[in-house]
Amino acid sequence: MAVDQIQLKTLKDILGSETLNRVKESYIEDSQPKLELLGNAVESLDFATIEQLSHSLKSASSNLALSELARLFANMEAAATQQEPSSLAALYDAVQVTYPEELLELDSLLNAG
């Protein structure tokens, strides 16, 4: 499982399910356009944009207990900082697979009572 269930439970206890669901929806609205921009930046090897977007997405993902996504974005940020293009496409591809999976898992955990 990629969602940090202990962190998620803490968030649920502090914020409540309704607020946490609103935070999740806000995350989705914010992250989807950033993911598209990130893909464009990876294609053009725009390291500064990759670094900025990866950092933002890493933090937002971490705040919502999406630990695997946060890890992938951290790796993308590091590769962009070091201007190492070799792993960026593979990392972005992994994000494209992991993003819907983790959101589905998060949704399932939030609605599991």
C-alpha cells in the first residue's frame, strides 16, 4: 500500500472525514494541471520547471499521506536539481501510473468508515 495509513488516520482524527475529503478534492484540482505542465517540462528538459513543480507536488502529496507519489516527486526534484535527465522520463511514467492508483486507494480508505 502506498498511502501512509498511520498519517492518514491522524489527518482524519484531526480534520474529520468531510474536511479531509475536501482537501483531497483540492489536491486533485491543483495537481492535475501541474502534472500536465510537469510532463511538458520533462519532454523539453526544463529543469527549473521540473524542480519547482516536483517540489510543490511532493509537498502536497506528502501532506495528504500519498507517500509513494511524494517519493517519486522527491526523486524527480533531485534529478532536476542535479540536471540529470536520464531518469526523468521513467520517473514521470511511474507518476502517471501511481497517481490514479494512490488516489483510488486514498478514496477507498477515506470511505471505509
